[in-house]
Amino acid sequence: MLSVNGEREPSSASDKLISGEDSVEACTSKKWQAKIFCIEWLGQTLASLCWIASVLTYGITSAGDWLQLCAASAWLVANIASALTDQKP
């Protein structure tokens, strides 16, 4: 909600579930707990875990399999690091 002078007024918890702006603020907040519950972070982390599981399920039989495992692991590490590091100055 906007006040008379154009600034945002504090919103209720139910407003945050509806508003896209508030979800973006939560995803870019400094708190890692807020970030790990964002759909973007959860989706990418789940995808990297599935990729790792796929490589391990089919077996590592060639250099390409090792590269796939390294890529999936790097993606997972990057996701974890993004949740733990501050994004705002």
C-alpha cells in the first residue's frame, strides 16, 4: 500500500503472500532462511540434486560422466553459497 507521500506502508503477512514485490524482496533479503524458501532457489537446488542423483544412478563410466557430476555439484554449491551470502550492500 502507498501512503499519501508515495512511500510504502507496512503490509500484513497476508499481503506478502499475494504481492510479487514482497516475494522479490524476500528472495533478495540478507537472511538465508528467507532465501531458501523462494521458489527460484528451491527449484534450482532440486534440479541440481536430481542431476547428481541421475549421474550416480546411471553410473560413472566415462570422462563425460565425471564432467556431468562436477557441473551438477558446482551448481549445487553455487546455490548454497547464494543463500549464505549477502546480496544487498
